Amino acid sequence: MNSTEGDAMPVISHVVCPVCGCCCDDIELLIENNRIIEARNACAMSAAKFEKYFLHRNTDAYVRKNGKLTKVSLDEAIRKSAEILAESSYPILYGWSSTSCEAIKAGLELAEEIGGVIDNTSTVCHGPSILAVQDVGLIGTTLGQIRHRADLIIYWGSNPWSAHPRHMERYTALSDGRFQRNIWRRISTRIRADSVRKKIARIASMFFKRGREFLSGEAREKFGMFPSEERKVIVIDVRRTRSAELADYFLQVKPGGDYDVLQALRALIHDEELNVDEVAGVPVETLEEIADLMINCKLGVIFFGLGLTMSKGKLRNVEAAIKLTQDLNDCTKFLIMPMRGHFNVTGANTVFTWQTGYPYAVDFSHGYPRYNPGETSAIDVLRRGDADAALVIASDPISNFPREAARNLADIPLIVIDPHLSPTALVADVVIPSAFVGIETEGTVYRMDHVPLPLKKVVEPPAGLLSDEEILRRILKEIRRSKKP
Amino acid sequence: MRIIILTGRTIDQGCGKEIGKTSKDYMESVAICEMNEEDMKKIRIRDGDRVKVTTKFGSVVLIAKKSRRISSPGTAFIPYGPWANCITGSATDGTGMPLLKGVPASVEPTDEKVLTIRDLINSFMS
């Protein structure tokens, strides 16, 4: 909806943010001369994207000639891309989580046409979560229900302060729900108390050797009193993140120890005794307190992050977390949700599933979709050196993949569709610049709780730039044309 | 000194990647190794010194940062990005997901320079 502030510059309201899986839909953008001047209600990452996206953008198409990226026309880059993909026998098409559902749909059509492997970035984020959900199910909900009703919020292996900066403000402890109040006052009181305690500790340390101990986490927990009727937040992680500092309880688990702690909590919830003093660095008394909080809440939720999926145990960690949630539903109501990273990684899984039956790592080389993560997933295909060409869209695997897989990707003919000259684009053989989805072109995305939302076009793209969907459709058309006798 | 490497998101890394990965902001937010103060004393380095982190998969030079968030000695944190991925392996054990957190490593002071994003890209091209 467009509106104006008196005679001032136009404001576009209710803009959906194309950064993280929160997909905040209350962004207001001030526009002047086809440029975003200010992003209101935006977190630091959202503001960085809306206000600075054009600083390092690329508007030129390139093809590598004699070892150097050389400027070419968009038509030539599309023709070259079609030629590479049509000639390959086992191409991989990767990325998809930072583009629209419409572009993903076109990508799946392309993968089927050329008989390639298509995988999205969930393969290196919540892929193990998907495998766990396929094994044991998921007790899910939408974020609105959590905002209004949840009185116990657990972030496990996830750091919303850094990765989803407005998650707590919009959906959990710092939001006002219909039946739950925000806990801003409690947190600000605690921060003030912490500040006073630090000052006292600094003065005490000048006179007494043990004065500094007041600064330790243990000392802090003793000050952590809060009203029993209010929402509570627990953070469980391997390091004391900024999110941990906002929590009522922080459990620091030894690296690789999440599975042990999850199973210990399951045992305690079933009234079993633990014959040890601590589990993965967490004292059993603390685990007992947490188990009590879990059982006695009205509606609890576990938001889990890559701390579970990327650590030792991977899908088994997530499976244990889901089983813990299932166990808790014998005593109370409990839910669980993955903290999805990219703004449309949930959309990628959704579109992949409705088009092929599988959420990621889909192999069309047999003429029909096959799914076997560990074999058909991007890292494994690249590590084995099986792929003989690649198309990367809206992603940067050269930065995000382990070096061996990234090196093999750089060694094969590589096409990159991206608004930035990313590290992956800089090693590519064909680079096609695209318009920014959610800024220069519209599209559909799925929020982390599977709610579909529309991205807006708020400014015009530079002349000649196409959307991801249009670029993919043109490559597909060119491949089909070249196949005709 | 032996250490466990944790990787993850930071707000600076998140902002840097949105501005552009060839930007100075991105490198300054990502080519770092957050360490516990005791560990830094053990290997005699100060905040801002360079360290070489080595695993069985490779090594990388980073800027050491003292962090109170690394409350336990024996662990260090590197934000997600191309520098962190120089030292991670690609075996997925049949899951599709490599082990990107909790990788055993050694860390030592160094005079070697921190590679820029262009240096890293050139190393791929060669």
C-alpha cells in the first residue's frame, strides 16, 4: 500500500523483508528518486539490505573468455548458459532459498528438462531437521499462536539476537500477545541490575581477590528471580550468545553434547533418576529445574537452530528434540519449530515438495525425481566430483561450502545468477545479473512457519535487468529451442 | 594449542553479507577468531593479533578477538564464511550435511597475512 507523509517523500508500508526466515511484514520504506532512503521497523540486517543493497551490486553480464570474465550482452550470457547446461550429462542446480517461489518453480522445470540434480540451501542448514521430521513427525504451529499463548520459550542451538533479530520482538518473549505479556520490563530491570553489579564487582576487585567472581555467570543466576506467572525464556547453547543474556536461564552445553542433554531431559520428564552429577557440562539439578519448568508451563515451544543440525549427531539431535516435545505433550502442550535462515528457504522446501514430492536434494537424471540425501545432496555430488556443470542462483556456495566441495564446483563450467558479484560469481564461467527480489521485483515467499507472504517491488531495477524467474525461463526456452531438430 | 572450533552467525556478519561479500565490512566481520582470554594468554597473543587455525582439512589465518562470550577455555568461534570453510571437511556421513560445528583444531600465533576475499578466490582459480 502506498501512502504519503504530508508533502514529504512517499512511504511504502507493509513491506515484507527479504532477509531472514522471520519475513517481518511491517517494514516501511521511504523512497526518493527510485532509491530507498530509509527502512523503518527494520533490524540491522534488514536496514543493511534495503538501504545499501545497491552499493556492491552488479549490472553487467559476463562470460569467461581466455580465463577472464568479459562483459557480454544478456542474450549472449543466456545462450552460453543454455549451451553449457544442454551439453552436460549430470549438472547440478543449487541455491533457491533467497529467491521467489515463482523462480523456484521455473528452476525445477529446468532441472527436469536437463536431467540434473537440484538442491537448495537447506542441504547445509536444516536438511538434517527435514530428515528427522520424516522419521518422527513434527508438532508445529504458526508464529501467531506462539505470540499469543506461549509461556515458555526455549531457543536451543539458535541465537535469534544475531540471526533473526526481530524474532523475540515480533513472535515470542518481547511481544505482547492476547494472553501473554511481553517481558521487556523484567529484562531491562535485569540489565540495570547487571550493570550495577558489574560496577560493584569492579570496585570490589580493587580490594579483594575474589571480587571479580561477581561477574561470573553462576553469580548472575542467583540474581535471576522473576515472577512465576510471566513468560520465561531459556537459551541452551555451546556459548554465551547475546540471546543468552536476555534469557531467564542459560544452559551452556559442551560442544557435541546436545543429544545427551536432550535425552537426559526426556529421562527426567519420565521421573527417572540420573546417576551422574552433570550431563555435557550441565549440572543435573539445573536440568531438573528445566524439566519442572517444561512440565508446568501451559504452552511451551522449542525453537531450534543449526547448533543441533551442524553438530555431532545432526539429524539424531533434532529427532531427540522432537521426541522430547512429543513426551512433554503427555503432561502439557508443547510445540517445536526450526529457525529457518534464508527468507524463502521454507518456500524452497515447499515448492520442491509440491513439484517433485521431495523437499531438497532431488535427482532427475533417471527421468523421474529421486531423493537420497547423502548421495543426491549438493555437497556429496560435488565432493565425489560427479557434476560436470552447475547453475547457482541466489546463493554463494564458494563461501559457504567446505573447501573441497567448493574447489570442485569452481573446476566445472559454472553459471551464476545473482544481483551481487559474489565470490561464487567471481569464479564462474557465466555471470547473469538479476533484479533484487523483494526490492526490484515481486514474488511469493514462505515464512519459517509455512505462512506464504507476498514480496513487493518498491523501486525499478536498473534498465535491462530481469527477475530470476524471467532469466530461468529464457534459459529454458533456449535449451528447448536448441533441442528441436 | 588444541581447541574446538565453533562456527555461527553474528549480526555483523549478517549485515556484511547483505552489503556485499567483497566489501570491507564483510571481511572485518568474518575473518576473525573469537577466543577465550585464558587461551589467548596461553599462546601469548593479544586482541587484534593474527592466529593460524589448522585442522586436518586445511588452515587459515585470522584476526584473534578476545570474547567474553567464549566463557570456556578450549573453544573458539569463527563466523560463517569463506575463511571458516577453509578448515571444514566435506564428508557428510550419508546425511548431506558436513560437520560445520565442533571441529577439532590447533591454534598458534603467526606473522602470515590474512588472505583477502580476492586472495581466497585466486586460490580457487589456481
